[in-house]
Amino acid sequence: MITGKAGKLYIVATPIGHREDITLRALRVLREVDVVAAEDTRHTRALLAHHGIRRTLVSLHEHNEV
């Protein structure tokens, strides 16, 4: 059901090295959103799990963009 309510898009930088190298603000946003879209879902799934975050995760990359 579409409610007409505007959504928000957050662009969140994630670490390319150690999973602990993420800002508190990024973690807060990832905990508050309903859906996380990521280019590499394997990396993102591991990052979210490491920080105890369970969210709907969708793949978004150049081969499936609309």
C-alpha cells in the first residue's frame, strides 16, 4: 500500500578494511533504516551481522539498476 509519505535515502560509508572501522553515526543509521541496499551483499551482510544489525538487504549494482 502506497501512503504518499516521503521516504529518505541515506548514503553510508562502510569500511573497506576492518569491520570495526565504522563511525557511530553510520551504525546508528544502519540500525534505524528499514532496508539496506548494497553493491556487495556478502560484505554488507557480514558487517551488519558483526554489529548485531538485522535488516532487509537488497543487492544494487550496475547490472541490476533501473
